Amino acid sequence: MGRPIISCRTSLTVNVRSIFISDVHLGTRGCQADRLLDFLRDYESEHLYLIGDIIDFWSMNRGIHWTPAQNTVVQKILRRARHGQKVMLIPGNHDEAMREYDGVSFGDILVRREYIHVTADGRRFLLLHGDEFDQVTRYHRWLAVLGDVGYNLLVRINATLSRVRRVLRRPGYWSLAGYAKNRVKRAVSFIFDFEDSVIHAVRERGLDGVICGHIHNAAVRHVDGITYVNCGDWVDSCTAIVEHLDGELELIRAWQPAAAPRPMESAPNGVAPAPTVLNPSRIELALRDREIRL
Ligand SMILES: [Mn+2]
């Protein structure tokens, strides 16, 4: 036994003021704990903000998928807290039980329902998970849980399809992407609706911006004087936000997927369209979007 030898990492640790991550979904098959560990190895910070859906209790009700790498993630975070980094957990909807512990510290990790972070350059950002602004999880919890089951199933089906595609080395296979593509437009409108309502709320409160998660769609956008920041996720896109020492916020993509073939709009001459690399969170959004219309 023993740890596998990790290939030599050439990158040096980057010191940043803050790290913001969300939607790690520990306890699920989809959680990309290894990539998160790589990221945490590369970035050191004074503040570490965990902005919701870190441990996925919803999914664990149906079965726990807990790997050694996921254990290490928890250990590394606890260690950071022990060594004086300011670690804060802001629960999301998948770890909503933690919301009852607003203001309580667990092993040097402070739990807050929401928090205002002041950047090095003096801007005030509201930190919150963001499900409060998702009409589905807010008003139709059972639909959200249903969508969650469907999402996990689709992710697994798609993983199998990808494997088959690789083995067969052929482009003409039935793809879930086709299924998803029809709904991309509505999924995009879901994202815009979410972002708009978050931005509206932040403006009402007289803040400079917001840093949230929940919709698995990382972004740093400036909209009419408000900075909208989303941490993305560690299930699909492997993204985080860092605040540099001067207060600048940057979106880090810890993993870039191999160049994806461009999706074709139509299938000329009866040839099946080229396979599209599928973004599972888009499916999740599409599912939710469909359910809103039920
Ligand atoms: Mn969430």
C-alpha cells in the first residue's frame, strides 16, 4: 500500500488574501475532491470561505460515496482553520441543517448564514449560497429533490456513454447532449433570472457586490456598478474565486477540459451530429427549468 507517487508539481504556492469555494458536494460520486486538493495545494490564503453545498446531505440520504480524497479535503480545511486561517462555512441547501448553527464555531470554523466580506480595496460583498434566489428550491423543495435524483442519474448515464464513445471511437452515437441542447436556451434564462434577482437584492442593500454559488456556473461580472461573483462548483467545472492581496477578484479554473469538438447546429446529409462534451450542470438547470413549467 502507500500513497501513489504524485507527479512532480512545478507550480509554486500562490498567496492570496481570500479563497471562495462552493458546491463541493462531498459525499457524492460527482465530487472532484482530487482536483480540489490540487487547487488547495496551489493557493494559500488568510480567509477561506466555504459558500454552501460543501457536504451533500441530501444525496447522502440515498447513499454515501465517501472517498479517501474527500476525507483529505476535510482534513486540509480543518488544518487551515487550526493554523489560524479564518475559515467560514455558509451553508447551502444541500447542507441546510447547518443553518441552525448561525454564529457557532466548530473546530475553529465559524458558521454564518450570510456574511459581508470587505475586500482589501474596501468593497463590501455579500456572501451567501444563493438558493434563496432560486424559485424552485425555495418554493418547491420536493421538485428540487426530484431534480437532484434525475441529475445524478443523468451524470452517471452520461459517464457510461462517454466510455462507450471512447471505446467505439466513433462520433455518431446517441448523445444526451442532444437532449440537453433543446433546453439550453431555457437553462440560460434560468441563470439570468437567478443572477438578476441576486444583483437586485444586493443593490437594495447598498453593497458593492455578491459572492455566491448554487447554480454551478462560475462568473465574475460587473452589472451597473454591482459585481456579481459566482464560485461555480467542484462537481463539474472545478472553479474557485480568489481575492488577490490588492482586492482584485479572479475566477480560477482548476481544470480545463480537453478541447471539446464544436457542437453542430444541424446534421447535414443525415450524418449524426458530432458528440458534444456535456456539461451536467446544464442538464440540472434544464431539468429544473422544465419542472418550473409543470
Ligand atoms: Mn445549492
